[in-house]
Amino acid sequence: MDYKDTLLMPKTDFPMRGNLPKKEPDIQAKWEEMNIYEKVMKHTEGRPLFVLHDGPPYANGDLHMGHALNKTLKDIINRFKSMSGYHAPYVPGWDTHGLPIEQQLTKKGVKRKEMSVAEFRKLCAEYAHQQVDRQRKEFKRLGVRGDWDHPYLTLKPEYEAEQIKVFGEMAKKGYIYKGKKPVYWSPSSESALAEAEIEYKDVKSPSIYVAFDVKDGKGVLDTDTKIVIWTTTPWTIPANLGIAVNPDINYAVAKVDGQKYLVAEALLEEVSAELEWENPQIVQTIPGKDLEYIVAKHPLYGRDSLVMLGDHVTTDSGTGCVHTAPGHGEDDFIIGQKYGLDVLCPVNDKGVMTEEAPGFEGLFYEKANKSIGEALEKAGALLKLKFLKHSYPHDWRTKKPVIFRATAQWFASIEMFRGEILDAIKDVKWTPVWGETRLYNMIRDRGDWCISRQRAWGVPIPVFYAENGEAIITEETIRHVSDLFRAHGSNVWFEREAKDLLPEGFTHPGSPNGKFTKENDIMDVWFDSGSSHQGVLVGRKGLKRPADLYLEGSDQYRGWFNSSLITSVAVTGRAPYDGVLSHGFVLDGEGRKMSKSIGNVILPDKVVNQLGADIIRLWVASVDYQADVRVSNDILKQVSEVYRKIRNTFRFMLGNLNDFDPAKNKVAYQDLREVDQFMLIKLNKLVKEVREAYEKYEFATIYHAVNNFCAVDLSSFYMDFAKDVLYIELKDNAERRAMQSVLYECLVALTKLLAPILPHTADEVWQYVPGAAEESVQLTDMPEYVDYPNAAELEEKWQAFMALRDDVLKALEVARNEKVIGKSLTAKVTLYVNDDTRKLLDSISESKKQLFIVSGFEVAGSVEDAPENALKLEHGAIVVEKAEGETCERCWVVTPEVGHDHDHPTLCPRCAAVVKQLNAQV
């Protein structure tokens, strides 16, 4: 007879190959059909609420690996929370206003100037919706579970209505004001920018030293003295109205070739070297405070340039005398206000010099540098010109330089409630912990927030103006505009006249004729997304403010974390989040930024189509995401290999449970052998470690722990020696059912533990799990940690055995390399051990031959008795030799007892007995 047919070999329809790109869409179609999100919400209803609030990605373009990292991290957390005792709704969102959408339409040939603002905005909305649909599809393909049919969009009327309420509440508290002060201005965007919209790049700029003649020395300086300033922005010289000095610095008047110059004494040597002064003679030293109110003469226009005292002046570089243009710098503006200077800004929206800069009008500010330098040289005021490479602010969208430019803008005061914001930061749990310091320092040092933008596509600033120019922001007007936006969307602002946007019968003392105008500026998009705690957490049923967690990239400390914190503290007095978790950026395999020009960009869509979403998700779980992470084809191949091992582990367990019914065949823990109990203790430790790692958001710990459990505890140990029982014994053999019970517990626990990370694979496995009642693993809960009474003692004992087993496996490997044996079942192992190891082996009732997967085993004596050919290792001396006897045709064990049974002469006694019982059953 063919003895192969008598073996209980693994049987399962669970495929060895994942074939994820083809299979995942089918699994997702099933989720869609069963409405899995709603089913999970129903399943977890009534549990404590956990809200991870989604930071809105921008609705433009394909997803990149940063998006995949971000959304997968969120999904892992939400899936774990819903399987561990929480109700975790997830409302995804999109940021849908802003300049990039306007630019995309322009690229597509939309003639902005040939249509009304309202018509243009409708096209922007259409484009944004298209991008949302496109990105939503890609996010869903990654397996991200959420309320995708009802996302929040910053362009939705109900969202805009809530945003207006946030603005109104801040205005009511006096935090909103209009002022003319220098802000970051982008000539390429023709709009003001916030700090969050600035990035820095190295540029080459002209660096000039300029001499200002003293006009009125106030009895301190002679009028034949020249004050020396230094600047890297020559184009701001036409806007000069003053010179700042530090009251606590000493200044020196140095005579060079008969001419007297004033510079900081500490910088004289450096300035002399730069300007090639030979043997400058100090003829006078003056404390900075004595220079106040001295009047110098503008080198091009002859107007007064006032000397003022400012603490911002240092001796780090330059001359210690700082050129001051109140219309083009924050420190300049502040000191100019203190001394009553005008706010002169001779540069228009496009960055072009105006008639307020005589001689340079019509020149783009960068091109004006050269002309201004030539004019200064002609006037005899230019002491030195050279070029300097330095870091300079750029518009993060257009990638072009920005300038400081004074314009009338709307601001949200930070100064008025900075202390409250800083206190709120301390009440938040920050992961990593350095996030707290980072945001604290940003808020501590930031100026007031410029919230107005001179664009079309955004939420209008809901301000009206009376005939006398007074700004009108009242509770009545805010409530009315909010209601209008909720009913009609913010486009109504551009479709109606001011009088039709005001409450019926509205009057104001500043408008005796009943005429009103409206603000044309829109709000900074960071105000849009920063209002989501009101628009979503409060505006949506079933959520809560504060959220439990905000999770975004580390760039959002200056972005969404920042703007959300400011608006929330302004409105509620506290942060909108109890916890903040940030992740790093995605780099290529060599640690470089991904760039189309380098050709190192990896797109999630391509990876999904080649390898599957679960591979991306497993990669996310494998990296230390709190720092910058790397991804490449080689890295993804390594992750795929780990996935393959995990999948094969699932397949082995499923194959060996094909005749197992947990309701009938499951063996209780107390009735298991020690080795089986040991495996459940190891599984139990894994459950504890993985659950704790999920709680701490340490997913790489899970990746390594599960991989190690599958590869070492299961594949290399338990499943390896289990084959001799699972395949060979009768179906209902007690040891076999015991081992199946352990494999069943491992299968169920691993499927649940991996469900948040590998949802497609876990759900696929779940369809094959014996006795699984739920239609999806997503409708189950995480395995619980069990407190086994004998766990510590049993683990200590069996860990000692595993150490001994490692030595035996090393000895077998040496013997195999020396051609003493072939497979381990052809070997006999003889041990020479100390008393402790002998006692350990005596206490183990399980078959040592099975545990070591050998055909012969004995303990022959102490280590001292070992023959010379014994391999001496840590736990004893080991002799490996060829086992005596014949190979059993059925179980492959080598034993002299093969042939003792006349009916089955090629079998060992154990196999012969099993076959006879099988024949008797037939």
C-alpha cells in the first residue's frame, strides 16, 4: 500500500502566494458591500470614545509615500483602538482652498481676468472635488478604513459657517485687528504669507556698505562724520528712514585718509579689513545711548534719517549701525513705531518699485539692486559691494523669494494670549517628547499671525466697512454671515453686494447714508484647517473636542498643530488635542529627498499595483517613523520577504487545522503537555508585548516581535517538531489534538494582532479559521493577556531547555557539514552534561527525540566523561553519529525496529500500529 495516503498532511485552500495586487481589490469590494465601517461602528457602539482627528491633506495631485505613511499610521491606530475596547470613528478630511488650485486652473488655460470672482471660484471648487475623488480612491486602496462617503472638506458650506464662528469669537475677544506692518510678501503669488508658508534656500545677494553723512550731530558727532551701515537688500535703501544703534555698545569714530566714519568699536577691525582701511585712527568713542536723535542724511534723497536706539542691534556682523526701513522689516517697523517714523513701502504687489522710490520706479526689486548700487556709487556713498551666499526666505508654493513688505493686513494677535497658548502646550502629551519644546519655542518667538490673503479662492474675511472707513465685526454680523455661508456657501460673499450680506435693517453710525462695503481679502488657508476642531470635532455628531490625538508630519509644528492650537485656545481656552504624535519625512534608500529630477520617486500607487497595499502597510510598521524614514525597491523586497514568512506561518497552521473543530477538539490549558503550555506562555507574552506597543504607537516593536515569534518560536521550534505528531499520529491522538489546540490559539491571536497592520491578509486568513463566527476579523477584539499560574516557573525551565537545544542544533550542523549525517532524523545524539542539565532533561516527559528531531537520543554521563570527538559547547558535550537501523517508510525515523512487524515490514512499530488502526476503522 502507499503509506503516504495514511499521513495527515496539511490541507487548506488558503493560497501560498499572496497575489495581493489582484486579491486586495476583491477584499475591499467585499468590505464595501458589507459596509464594514458602519458595521465596526455598530459593533463598538457604547464604548469609550477615541477620536483621532485627521489633518487635511491638500486636494491636489497624486499621493506620495509621505501620504501613505501618514494615513497608514492613522489607520493602524484606529483599527487597534476599535479592537481594544474603544469606539473609534474616523472622519477623513481635505484642505481645499488656496493658491495651488488657482495656479492649476491657470495652467489649464483658465482666463482668470475674463470672469467674475464668483465664476472663477466655482471652477476652483470643481477642481478641488475632482482631486478629492482621486485621492480618496488611492487612500481607500491602501486599506484605510473611515467614513469616506462623508469626509470633511474646508470648502463645504457647513465647515465654512463654523470657521466664521471661530473668526467671530476671536474678534469678540479683541484678538483680530487690522494694521499696516511688514509681512512676508510673495511677489510671485501677489499675496501675504504666513510663517508656515515660508521655506529657506541659499541665494547669492549683493552685500553693500553705505556711508550716511551726519546732518545734525546733536553736539555728539561732527557733521563731517559718516555713519556706516551694511545691508544685503540694497533695494530697501530708497525706503530708509533711520539708523538703529545699540544703547549698550560703544561706538568709535575712526579717521581714515582724512575722513571720519562711525562704526561699533567691537567691529572696527572687521570693518577695516572688509573696506581695506589702512591704519584707522580712533579719534572718539561714544556710548551708543548718546547717539539717540542724531540726524543723518539719506545718501540718495537727502531726507532725514534718524538715529534710534534698539536692542535688536548686535555686533555679530555688519557695522553695529543698522539701516532701518520701517516698511520692510519687523524690527525696523517696531523701532520706527516707537520713534514715530512713517511706514514707507515703495514696492507694489508685484515686487515692482513705485514712484515713492524716485529714479527706480518700474524696476523689479531684485533688478533695482544694481541700479541703486550704481546710484550710491555715483553719490560717493558706496564704500564696498560684494556678493554673499546666505539663507533667504522663499514662498513654499512658487519656490520664489519673498520680501518683507508693509501692507494693510488682518492679524490674529498672538501677543494678547501668548501665555494661555504656552500653558495649553504643557497639558498635551507629546510624542516624541521634543515636540513640546519645539512648538513651545515657536509660539514663544512668533509674531502676530497675518491671516489675510489677497487671493480669490478661500473663505472671505467677514468684515464690512462703514462709509467712514470703520471696520464692522459684530456678533450680529458674524452670526448672519455664518448662517448665509451655511445655506449658500462662501461664494455668496462674491455674488452679492455688501448691503445684501448684512442683516435686514442693519444700521451703523458710521454709515449715515446706509452704504457699506465689504472686505475683499480671504483668510489664510491655515486658518481654514486650523478651525477644524470647530468645524469637525464640534460640528460633527459623534466626535468630541478635544480630540485624543492629532498625527501629522513634523512640518506641522509650524503648520496645522500650530494654527489649530492658536484658534482653539482663543475660542475654548485649551488645546484641541490631548495628544500629538508626529512622524518624519520619507527619503529614498540612500537618505536623499525624493525628487523627479533625481528620478528616485516611489509612488504608493505603483507599489500597490506591484506588491500590494499590505506590503506598504508592513513597511510603515517596520520603520522608526518618528524620525525620517527610508524606502526603496530593495527595502520593500525585504519587507515582502518578511510578509512571505508570516503568510507561510498562517498557511502551515491553517493546513494542520483542517480537521480541527475548536468546539469539540480544543484541549484546555491545564490538560496540555508542558511544551504545549510553554508555547501558549510564549504566545501570551507576545500578546502583552504587542498590545503595549500598540498603546505606545511603537509599531516597529510589533513588526520585530511578530516576525521573531513566527520565525523562531513557531517555524524553527514548535511547528518543526510538531510535524512528527501532526502528520504521523491518528486524527484524534491526544498529543495531536493538544498541538492543534496550541496552533489554533496562535492562529487566532496572530490574525487579530496583525489585523490593524495587515487588514487584507488578516481578513483573508479569518475566512479559513475553524469556528470563526464573525464575518470579518475587524468585528472581533484583540486577544487578552492571560495570567497562567505556572508561567514563570515553566518558562524558566523551558528557556533552559531551548538554550540546550540550540547547542544540539549547532552540533547537528557541524556533523552535517562534516558529512557524518544527512537530515537530522538520520542522527543519534549523545549528551554529556552536568547535574543541573541532567535534572532538567529528566523532568521533561515529552519525547526528547521529537524535540530535537533526531532518531536516537541518550544522556551518557557527565561532561568529564565525554570522549575526545565530542563537541564541547556551553551546556555540555555532544556526540553526533549516524543512527543505527533502517528508515521507516512512513515517518522517516531511523530505528533497528523497522521490519519487526510482518504485515508492515518497512514501518517502525509506531507507524505499523497507526496503520493497523486505520485499516481496522475501514
